Amino acid sequence: MFTDKEQLALGKRIRKIRKESDESQLEFAEKVSISSNFLSEIENGKKGLSCENLYNICESAKISADYLLFGDKDRNDFSNTVVSVAPKLEVRELEVLTEYLNSVLKMKKTKIRV
């Protein structure tokens, strides 16, 4: 269960995503299979989301649930960058990238700063 403050923040993030995609409430609501009135109430923090509605919004907007629920956009932006770049890399380049990321994780575990 969300607090009123958390619910309002979630609604603001949904509104921001909708506006960034240059969609009206009606267009966005139709895309995620809810009414425009219900979307308005969500955006204004008056109503919460079911798991199904959260999923539909995330899928339609190509955004992570982490960002919608917690505001973790930096991590989401990085994940989207990796996902969009990875198909353009050769197999060996992907292997090198994976090795690098694993070494960063290993350093993090041993508290070595990168």
C-alpha cells in the first residue's frame, strides 16, 4: 500500500512519461487499456495502480517499474542504453563488455573504487 505522498509521486512520473511521449490522456489511457478519467485520477494521486495496469504502463511506455514506483530513472536510462547498444556489438565486443562489468562488480565487492 502506498502513502498519499508516494501515490502522488507515482502519478507525477506517469504524467511526465505521458507528456514526454506527447500523448493526451485519452491516447495514453487507450494505449494502456484504462479510461482517461482513471488515468487522470492516477496522475493526480487519487487512485492507485493494479499490477496489471502497472505492467501495461511499463510495457506501453517502455519504462521500468523501478522508475515508476521509486523514481530510479538514472538506473533505467543506463539499462535502456545498454539494451539499445548491445545488439549493435559483435560477439567478442559483448564478451569484453561483460568481462569489464563483472570486474567492476568484483571491485565493488572488495570495496575498490573505480
